[in-house]
Amino acid sequence: MKCNVGNTDRLLRVIGGLIVVIAGIIFDNWFGLLGVVLLATGLFKWCPLYLPFGINTNKKDQ
């Protein structure tokens, strides 16, 4: 699995994921599960939706 998520993208995903998860818990909504996806893609540095579009925000691979 090749990393395709850069540092800035990763930081925004983790922060956004935490906000969405916390909002889901506070409002008792399943919407918070989307935050888990953001957290996972940020922590693993790999986004499957970037593959079909050829997007790579990781500057080390470019």
C-alpha cells in the first residue's frame, strides 16, 4: 500500500475525523461513523478514493 496522503492532508483528516466523531456522540447520530473513515485514512496515510483519480498529496512520492 503506497502512501498517497500528505502531511497537511493527514492532519486535516485526523482533526476533521475527531470533530465528526465527537459531534456524532454528542448528537447521538450515526453520522459520527464517517469520522472513523476520516481518522482511518489519516492514520494509515492511504485513501482509496484517491486511486481512481490519480491524486497524490504526499510530496515524498512525487
